Amino acid sequence: MKRRCAIAISSDHPAFAGHFPGRPIVPGVVLLDEAARAIAAAMALEPATLWRVDRVKFLLPALPGDLLTLEWEPTAAGQFSFAIECAGKPVAKGTLHHAPP
């Protein structure tokens, strides 16, 4: 069953200072971190454990203050297939694997 939630990355996030000055975009690692945190919270998974990125594709840049939508679902292999959109346009998609200690 697919689940959805909103992801909001504040326009004053410290990653924007160096990514990229004059035309900031949300770094891919921030998108992945927010996706993993949201999935862990929704699925009651240990938040401090490691996640493995099995595959990811970044399709469009996300900008400071964009309201993003995360959609995910567990796979039969124990992974989480996810997609991040902004205003209905794909930003990133891939598969994350929760790796407990």
C-alpha cells in the first residue's frame, strides 16, 4: 500500500549556503535524508539506524521553500520504493533499504 506525506525543507537550511551560491537547490543527500526520516517515522523504524540507497535518480531540482510530496511503499524484498514530487512533477525516485544495526 502506497503512503504519502509532505516534506518541507526550510529556505534557511544550512545546505543552501554552498549548494549553490546565487542559485540554491536542495542537495540530493538532503532529499534522501528527509525521505528516510519520514519513512522511519511512519513505519516506526529505529531512526538512528543506517539506510542504504539501492538506487536513486534525480529528475528535477527542488528549490528552497518548495513543498515536496513523498510517496513510498514497502517492496517484497524489504526495501522502500519512493518518489518525490513538486507540484506534480517528479523530483527524485528510487529504492531505500533500512539496515538495522
